[in-house]
Amino acid sequence: MPSIFITGAASGIGLATARVFGRAGWRLGLADLTQAGLDAVRRESGLHDAHIYVVDVTDANAMQIALADFCASGRLDVMHNNAGILSVGHFQEIPLKRHHQIIDINVKGVINGAYAAYPYLKAARGLLINMSSASAIFGTPDFASYSASKFAVRGLTEALAVEWAREGIEVCDVMPPFVKTPMLTAEEKNSGIVSRLGVNLSPEDVANEVFRVTTTRQLHNPLTLQFRALSAVSKWIPDRVNQAIMKFLSRP
């Protein structure tokens, strides 16, 4: 039975991913901040056998303890660093403490997850999947800290894909544009770019892509035809053109 450990598993993309892999018969390790949220997940049909862990991904020691417990009863085929947060709005209007939280969870949490999973992925010649974003292609107005965090995730993914290949571990990321999750729904009114581009992906769309990546193991995995095209040509577009596009899309 193949196994996957998912952070941020109690809602949104993480929960949808747990459902997809659970239906496929995978052994599940599910981590999130609250016991109540994880208990609700485990009550679902197909997820009742999941191993659940109340973990703050910014706590490196807690992540290592959770992975050690999960892997004590089986190998680790896939580590999915999914946990993340965002705040939408003008940079200076978002409290500095919130900017720090975004970096702590979206960047340090991914580093902690990768570090904790490393020995088990090495033993299984497994796969690390990091949750990046379309915001990692060009800095996104009203998503400054979130965008910066996803650039960091992209860089980490690219570096580890080279380093860990020597150890038999494959590394990739999934890069969706806006996804209809509770996290974004609470914030989307704060950005013109969201209303103009629309929120066209569901958590299930992203979860299905995560499952597909376990087979294809491509380095970067952008979702939607529109974003794939943008990702392909962005390296050839001058920065001033990209900046002009962002100014137009994010205008009040």
C-alpha cells in the first residue's frame, strides 16, 4: 500500500487531496493545526483509517515526531507540503505580524516538512511535492508576501530536485492560479486581480493534479491552459511587459 503524508489536511486543497488518495487506497498521514478539524476528516467514509497529527508546521521538532510516528508503521512514498496561508491587500495595510506568519508557514513550514521527510523519502526512493502557485512566476500585486513565499518554494523545489536526485528522491511542485478555497474566498474582495482573472479552480482540481504528479513527476506543474501558456512564454517577455500586465489586471 503506497503512502502519503499531507500537511494542511483538514480543509481546502489538503482535504480534497486526502479524499483523492484515500479513494485510491493509499495509506494516509494527515496533519493540521486542530484536533477537531482532523477528527471531522477521519469521520468521512474512506478516511477513517487515516493517521492524524495535530501539528504546527512551523514547529520543526513536532514535524519530525509526526513523520517518525507515521513511518514507524510503513514507508513514505510521497510527502505533500500543502499547508499555507495568505492575506490579500495592499502590502502596507496588512499587519507586519501577518506578513511574518505567511513566511513562517509557507516557507519555513515547507522547509520543516522537507527536512523531516528526507530520511524516509530516501529509504523509499520517494517523491516530495511542494505546493507552489501561479504567483511564483511574477510578483503578484495585493499578494506580495504570499507571492514572495511561493517564489521561495519554487526555488527550494528546483534546488532539491537536483540535490536529492543523487539520493533517489524526486522533487516537484504544483502551481495553481486562484483556487476556490475558504482561505481565498474570505480575501478575494480585497483584490482587483482576483475579480478580473476569476477563480476557476476547485480544490478537487488541484488534488487530482497532485495525484497525477505522482506518476508524471514533472518538476513544475502549472494548472489551467491559460496559466500553462503564460508560464511557458513568461521567460521570453521583458519584465516591463509583465509589470504592465500586472498593473492593468490589478487596477482599482
